Amino acid sequence: MNERRKPYPFDEIEPKWQTIWDESRAFHAPNPGEENFDPAKPKYYALDMFPYPSGAGLHVGHPEGYTATDIIARYKRLRGFNVLHPMGWDAFGLPAEQYAIKTGQHPAVTTRDNVAKFKTQLKRIGFSYDWEREVNTTDPAYYKWTQWIFLQIYHSWFNPESKKAEPISTFRGDDPDSVRLAYVAEVPVNWCQELGTVLANEEVIDGKSEVGGFPVVRRPMRQWMLRITAFADRLIDELDELDWADSIKALQRNWIGRSEGAEIAFAIDQASARDSRALPSIRVFTSRPDTIYGATYVVLAPENPLVDQITTDDRRESIAQYRTAIAAKSDLERTDLAKEKTGAFTGAFAINPANGERIPIWIADYVLMGYGTGAIMGVPAHDERDLEFARKFDLKIVPVVQAPGKTPEESIGFVDDGLAINSPLINGLSRAKSTAKIIDWLEKNGHGRPDIRYKLRDWLFSRQRYWGEPFPVIWRDGKHEAIPESELPLEPPALEDFKPTGTGEPPLAKAKDWIRYSQSSVRETNTMPQWAGSCWYYLRFCDSKNDERFVGEEAERYWMGGDNDEARMTNDERMTKPESPGTSSFDIRHSTLRAKPGGVDLYIGGVEHAVLHLLYARFWHKVLFDLGHLSKPEPFQRLVNQGMILGEDGRKMSKRWGNVIDPLDVIEIYGADAFRCYEMFMGPLEQMKPWSMKGVEGVSRFLARVWRLIMEENQAGEWILSGEVEDVPPEKPQLKVLHATIKKVTGDIETLSFNTAISQMMILVNALTNAPKKSVSAFRTLLVLLNPFAPHLTSELWRTLSDKFPGADGEIIAQPWPDHDEAFLVEDEIEIVLQVNGKLRDKVTVSLEATNAQIEAAALASPKVQNAIAGQTIRKVVVVPKKLVNVVCG
RNA sequence: GCCAGGGUGGCGAAAUUGGCAGACGCGCCAGACUUAGGAUCUGGUGGAGCAAUCCUUAGGGGUUCGAGUCCCCUCCCUGGUACCA
């Protein structure tokens, strides 16, 4: 077997340049105050979603986003920005713990090995990370600050007046523990008996554990919660200013699920109640208070505590039976399978406050205790579910909204806008007006008030795990207390046995000595979820070595700061700079994309984090912002989700299909530059797309063409600078392509359209290959443009050219990004498209100055046009200057 | 069901404000150089037709001198969510 011949010696030059960059600290971004820091440079923060270092190593999906940010980072450096481009490890998590349970190897050891593996792989791809800023969430020096942030949250409350997080000391009530942003509550959790642990929602798939497929049941347990719901409105509203895809914003809005309406009190009819003492009224939430006259019954969730108080004696047994049956159902059965409505009558009646009618009170499992008030008013005429329920149990159906062009009877089942009917107070009014009026009426008469509800739940923040951050909290006399900051980091105890206890008590409970904090107090034994570390890592990157603060104030202001005037000025200057007179609408459009500096300027990662991670991180950021620790209320200004890369067979990559591509295998054959370029050439970054080895080969051929454009093989088979390269300016046709390429590549990088940027560079290389003379200056421009994509190849060629031809000082990564000159793009002659009735018939070339009349005359003179209009009358001739002529006839 | 995003050659895909559909790459065909080619270079390549010409952006309708692009309807795919009142 003879080894496959390399198209160019990437196997030598790639490791060579990686070493040079490492040793010269080429990509270290200095902080303010640091040596080499240049305050004149604007900042740019390009961030990847840091990976969980699994044992399996990198797959081709990881480097897709990483390559995109790396291109941007390298491009911005060439444009004169001080670029923060860091990488780190999200290393707490279940796999390392499971591995520890099986093998007894400490998770820290597994983590260290996996990190080393990942880092080697990332370095081999040639990413320009500032490795001096590397962070690891499992490092005590890191999680010290994760715990510190938890304490900030613990020591705060949400002031509804200011709509901000404030120190708990500003709370005027009696019981601060009831309003803290971190609190303890008895909540239903996903308990998996087989695994002996609680699982996060996302670890439960169809009622079974993701790992092992064991049954999962709901069970109430004492848990730490974070009051994210207090920030629901801000988390929705402040999305507006962010440069995120609309689809991702929609996902977040959906998840938060804001719903405006009213809370309405339905009094219980005393005569019907089992318990004759004064009963509270039933509060329901509705998004359609305008339909209140159509409320012909009330439904409580089966778990609603009111049920016991109102059920009449004759109904007690059937109600108890129904509740038992529901309790036995899993969540899965209760939602997916329960398409058929079920329910039971309590025997009690309520009074509809709008019309005083006596309406029955039912319980049914289609009403959930966890949303709204756990009770609804049933409006069967205008709610699909209520209609189904009413039909099944033969309840009264009264239409109260008349749909346009329909009779009242036909309007049943119609849920959208219409005019109110059968509703004395609001008859004839539109939905908006009747809603406002009825809410006003309810409020004035003490029957209700406007209300807003959210689907978003408070964040269940504790896990019964070993491999996570311990809570900096102790318990004394049944009450929790924070430990002093001076005791951070609080490290987990050394354990021999990481197994869950099986009782729901966390593994940390086994460390008897560690638990005992003082005579009268014990430590919290829960740990934080994996999300904790990833909620703020982007802040730590700004100042990863600081042991005084979670991030230094000056560093935070600089990297995460609001208006970066330098950046804005630079963009404006660039736009109006005299040497680039051709400021087209194109340039302006791209400039506006950069007009909002601040926070992380570009954040790229998988769409799987569109909701949870991004919501949690925004929440923490807002708390820290409110408390005065941060400069801006939002962390990530521009967010992009890369699409998934599928296997060559078009299926999702998995061991099962045997279609997994290992980046290092690809790099072995084609080199890192080809790997990077192919990942970007495949198609739009955000799109899902299949891998193709043939495609890699095509891109590899392109890079080899660049190499051979400048290099040739001598008799001895060594690569040397081509003798044809001359220190001459490019000729006119090459200049034109060159400047068109500068323009296109620059614009495409700004919009992350890397695939078309590479296409354009291919066109340029084809043109330069066919050029009569090999111009050094044209090559140098090409190399700079290509550098962010193929950094090793271009570095090597740049240096080789520099050795022979003076005039370009320094390495390629220190060069300025080229500007295009519109003058080279101007045509002196223009090709005009000739159409007859909108169909292409011919083309003519005219001078740039040709008048519309001249163009029209030229068009009508064309034999092909004449042929096409033969025998018809010309009705009209449309002339679009510099573009086309359309002759309309018939 | 609801929300969001898609549907363009044999394949991955291009297409500023509506203005030459298919750039660039893969694959394929032909040629050159070669002992050889899975190397390299040159040319061709949406479909039908010998041709002139006709057809073509999921399907149908509309606006327009002109529609992949704008509007309406239908179908299909992907992601999210699902009795959220």
C-alpha cells in the first residue's frame, strides 16, 4: 500500500504554525491594564458554546460553529479589533458521575483526561483561542464564584415596584425567606427509583429515564428553586433589542408563555355546599373574560384542595373514585392518551358573577393544578376543550360571540374574534372592547381583576448528585442560612462511593463529617444542576484568573460593556473613508449589523440550547445587572444557531448507523484547513446539511490550487516558490476580480455567509491561475482574504513570499484587511438584456452613457427581437436603465 | 392541533430593491499530458428536441411590462410545543 500522495504538505505546515502561534502568544487578548493593551482598539467578543468534554471526543458538529467564530475572530483581528475568543469546559455532569459509579474512578480524573483529549483535538484544527483564559466549571477556583453568584441570588428578592432584583435588606415584610430569589419548596420532581435519583425534565423522555429507560414517577421532594418567573416579562420584552433569529426569540417567548386575561371569582352557592361555613370563592384564570356570559360550569383540577370542602355528601364517593383514578395515571397517560374527556360532578354549584346564574362545579383532569389557579370557567361555545367536555356530560352551551357572517348557533365552536351577544353589559362590542369593559366591571364590583399568567415555572435548581457544585448553605433549626463568602469555595467531600442512596437523599449525605457544620447545624447536601456553571462562564472569560472577584470591574466594562464608541466610530469612519468611495447600500446594510456593540458580540452554538441555557443565563445576568455587578442587562447581543450536520446517508450521525465522521480522520487525509473550509462551504451555517467526503476533496483541491499558484516542485521533489511569481501589479481583468472578491468576501463574512465567500475566492483563484503574469500583490491580497478560513496554508505562503519579495512586514495575522476600490469594478460597457413579452430574446452591449432612447433603438434593431415581434403591434417598451429592455406586444 | 422555518438540476447549493434562474463545488461526459491515473490541466453539463424552439424554482390561482422573490389557496418536509384555560 503506498500512501496517498498529499495535494500539498499540510501535514508539515499545520503543526508548524500551530506551534508558532502558541509560542508567540499570537492570539492572547490583553485586558485593560495589561501590558500590550491598546486602548485605541475596539473590542470584539466572539464566543462558542463551550462543550461538555465527553469521553467520545469531538465530532464534526462541534467544529462547525467553532470554525465560524474562529473565522470571525481572525477577521476582526485583521480589522484591528482586540478580540476575545476563549474556550473552556462545561465539565460537571452525569456521564462522569455514572462512569465513577461503574469504575470507582473519581469524576475529576475522568474529566481531566477528557479535557486533555478535547483540547488536543481543538488545537489540531487551528482555532485561535486565547488558551490563557481557559476555564473549567469543575475547578474550585471557578465554582467558588458559581457559589458566590448563588449567594447573590439567595440574598436578593424581586421588588415588584422597581421590577428589579434588590438586596434582601430592602424587603420590608416579616418573612424574607418567602421572597428570596432562591428558596426552598416542596415540589413534585421526576424520581427514578431504578437510578435512585431525581432527573431533570430534559432527562425524562416519554415518562422514562433517558439513561436506561427506567420508569420515572412524580414525587414531592424538598428542593431549591430559583424565582425566574419574577423576570418573565423582562425576559420577553428585552428580547426585542437582540440580534437573534426570530425563530429563537419565538421559541423563548413560547416557553415563557405569557398570557393576558383576568382572574375572576365565582362565589360558591352556599346552599349546595357540604360545609355550610363561609367558603372562599373559586378563582379562575381566563384569557377570554369577554366570554364570561357563556360560562355554564366551573371545573377544578382534581388535586385542587377546594374539592374536599365543596363536594356534597352524595357525591363524595364518586369524586374520591375519580381522584384516585387520576392519581394513578402517569403524566404520560394524563396528557397523551387522555384525548377523551373525563370528569366528575361535585354536587356543588357556583354563581356566574356576570348573570347570577347557578352553574355546576365539576372536577376534570383536563384542568391542571400547575397552571393558572387550578380552576377554569367552562365556556363550551367558544373553547374546543370545554365544548368537548360539555357535549360529553350534557352541559349547557350558550354562544356569546357571534362570528362574522354566522348565526349565533353556527358560532358555537368558533373561537376567534366576533361581536358579543347574549351578554347584556357588552352586547355588540368587539373582542378588545368587550374585554376591557368586562374587566373594568369585574374590578369595580369586586368579582375580579386583570391578570397575567405564564407557562414558565420557577427553576428547580437542586440535584441529588455528587458531581456538581455543593450549595453554600447550612441548615439550623429547620431553617436555611448562607455560609460566609470567606468559606468559598465549598468543595464536595471526598467519597469512595458515588452511588445514589436510593432513598432520594443525595450522595453527599454519606459524608457524615463533611455534613456537620457546627453543633447545631448541618450542610445542605444537594448540588447544583449542570446549568449553573454555564450560566456565567462568558463573564469569567473576561478575567478568568481573578481571585478577588467573579470578574474584574474594568475587564467586565471593557468586554461586556454597553456602547463601545470605538467600535461604532471605526465603522462609521470606514463607511465614509475617502479611499472607499463606493459606499453602496450593501456596505451600509452590513455596517448597521455591527452598530450595536456590547455584551458578547457573537455567540454561536447548537439550537438545543435555544431555550434552557439561554434563558437561565439571561436570568442570572439580569440579577447580577440589577445588583450593580454588570454593565448591560443582556449577555448575548448576536446569537446564531448552527444547523446539525448529518451523515453521508442523510441520517443523523450515530453509532447505530455507522455514519459518524471523526474530524481527526478527515484532517489526517485532507488537513485542518480543508476541514475548516469544507465545514463552511457545505451550505448556510444555520441549515441542516449532510456531510460529503467528496465535498471535502473538492475544497482540498481548491486549497491545493492556491498552493500551486505560488509554489512549484523542483527536481528533488521539494516545494519551492514558483519562478513565475513577479513583483508586478495585476492586470486590469485580474484587478477587477480581485476587488470584486474583496468586496464580496468582506460582506459575506459580516453576514456569516461563508459558503459564498469561499465560492468567490474560488472564482478569484481560477482567474489568477489563468492570468498571464503571477502578481505578488494580487497573491498577498488573496492570502489575507483566505487567512481566516485557511490560516495555516496562508501563513506559510505569506512567509514564503516575504522571504523573496520585500515590502510586506510581519506575519499575515498582523496585516490589515484589504479595502476594495469601487473604481476597479465600474464597467465601461454594459450588457443589456432584451426581452419580448418578458422572455429573453437577445443581449446587446452598450456604452455606460447610452440614453434610454439609444438603448431602446438598439433593442429594436436586434434581429432576434425583430423576429420575435414579427407581425405584432408594439404596445409598450419598458427600459430599465443599465439592465434591460422589455418589448411588450401582441 | 398550535408556533417557527423550509421545498430551486443527479447531489450540496447561488440569486442586493421583483429584472439573464442554476454562481461555486460535487458527480458525470469529452479531450490534453501520461507506462499508468482515484494526480493535474482544458472544455462541456437543468429537461425535451437534429434544429429553430419549447418547458423548468412543490402544486394551483393572482398582482405586474416582468415573479424563485410580492399576495391568496393546497400539498409535503424539519424543529419546537402540546388539554397552558
